[in-house]
Amino acid sequence: MDINNQLDGLAQRLASFLPPSMAELHQDMEQNLRSGLESGLRKMNLVSREEFDVQTAVLLRTREKVEKLEKQVEKLIIHQESSKIKKT
């Protein structure tokens, strides 16, 4: 279910709590609730699940590269230290 359908559904549910005597306000209230919900969600700086999953995968690949580079640096340090010992 996409975010627009979810917002519509939530706005409809909230507007349904209006008493029957205010039925003519139902449509206006529903639109105002939807606008308020959209505005609030935009201010929260949320990301979609798809974008979150993509960034998680990028982070995992980056972490793997960092670990690989750390091992290479360790090997270079060991090699450098062993070279110093051989020279003396």
C-alpha cells in the first residue's frame, strides 16, 4: 500500500469520528486532516523503505571495503616493520 492510500485511509478514519450532526463537514475535515498529516510527515524527514534498504546495502558494502582496507594497512605495517628489522 503506498503512502497516498495510507494517508487517505487515515484521514477517512479520523473524519469518521465526527458526530453525524456534522456530516456536511466530513469532506472538509477529511481534506484538512490529510493536508495536516502530509505536512507533518514531510517535516519528519522520513525515507521510503526502498531508499532505506538501498542505503543499508551501500553501508554494508562500504563497511566491507573498510575492513578489507584495514587488513591491507595491517599487512603493510607488518611488512614495513619487518623491513626495518632486516635493515638493522
